[in-house]
Amino acid sequence: ISNSAKSSRHLGVETSYTKDSAGNAKTSFDYIPSPGRHWMQHKGVPLIVERERHQIAMDSTVGAPFETLTLTTAAWHHAIFD
């Protein structure tokens, strides 16, 4: 699925920051699909990915909103989820 994200036009950027025991810091940036409906293919199977953020409910351990991710495909491709 990540290869399909390269052609998406609705992307967000997630920043990760880590520090090792020697004090060296490393920052990395990952592109993630923005909330909404996205069409893509995985192993030749068309998928619809819907990402919805719930701003009212927050995960207090990391300070991030809860999300719902819905994956949809045609009935004859249900094995992709096994």
C-alpha cells in the first residue's frame, strides 16, 4: 500500500524524533494518508481506504486523536484481508 501512497495527492507528514543513550538525536519524516477517502491498489486488488479522525476522543498516552480506518474492496477479493 505504501507504494500507492507515492501517487496520492492527499498526504500528511508525521514527524518522529528519537534520541539514543549517547545523546545523538534522529528525526525522520513519514508521509501518511490524510483523513478522507483514498483509492489505491494492493497486489493488483483495488481498495478504498477511509481514514477518519475523532477529535473529541483523544489517546491520553500519546496525545493523539482516535482514528477509524475502514478498508473496502469488492466481495470477490475478500481474501486480501486474510
